[in-house]
Amino acid sequence: MGDKGYSYKGSGTNSQGNHYCSRDYGNGSNSYHYSNTDGSYYYNNPSGSTYHNNGNGGSTYTSPSGASHLSGYGGGSSGKSSGSGKK
């Protein structure tokens, strides 16, 4: 495992030129990420959450429970449902 709490399972570049890396946390939890040639990236975290950035300012975070939060996609909405917005 080393000092970081994880070991690398593998990494490389796929046929589209996108980088990937996967990690083993030793407790049944694994994670991986992709960094794509178009500037987008995706993380799958050991907690079960995911994060995707589309490379154009838009991002989506999904919690382990499945709740999603979107930001940067325009349209005047942050993706939150707080109910405290002013008009």
C-alpha cells in the first residue's frame, strides 16, 4: 500500500489518446480517473462518488447516495434545490 493508503492497479493511454489511472485501496474500494484529450475528465472515487468535468466549464458531482449537483452549464441554475433564491 505504501504511505498513500493505496496502490496503483494500472495506468496508461487508451486508443483515443485518453489517459487513465486506477487505484486499489485494499479494503474493497477502488477508484479510477480519466483525463481526456478534449479537456474533460472523470473521477470515480473510493467512496462511491463521481465527478465529471466536461472541459467547457460544466461539471457534475454525484454523491454515493446518488444525489447530483451540476454547475457551470448555464441556464441560470446551479443545480441546487435550496429554495432560497431571490427574484
